[in-house]
Amino acid sequence: MFHYISYEDRKIIESMLKQGESIAKIAETIGNHRASIYKELKRCSKGHYTAEKAQKTLHR
């Protein structure tokens, strides 16, 4: 099941990455496919992923 990744989802992704969770577990938690998580992580290719940096890429 696909849904758009919200800012709240991005905060969950950021937190789970910091905890060392797998991409599969993150995808399961927010209800998206692993490929969507990988695409999301590419939003912050310069440095570490943060929800704030990822969100800013949407509003360029």
C-alpha cells in the first residue's frame, strides 16, 4: 500500500535510522515499500538524512 511520505513519516524515518533499524522495518512501520524509503533517503544525499532537510527539498 502506497501513501505519500508526510513530515511525520520523515521524523519516524530519521529516528529509526538513528536507532539502526533496517530499511525493511522502516518501510513496514510507515506503510510504504522499501523502494520508496530508498528514494526518500536520496533527498539528503549530502550528509545524513534529516526530516527537515528532506522536507525542504519539496519546496524548492
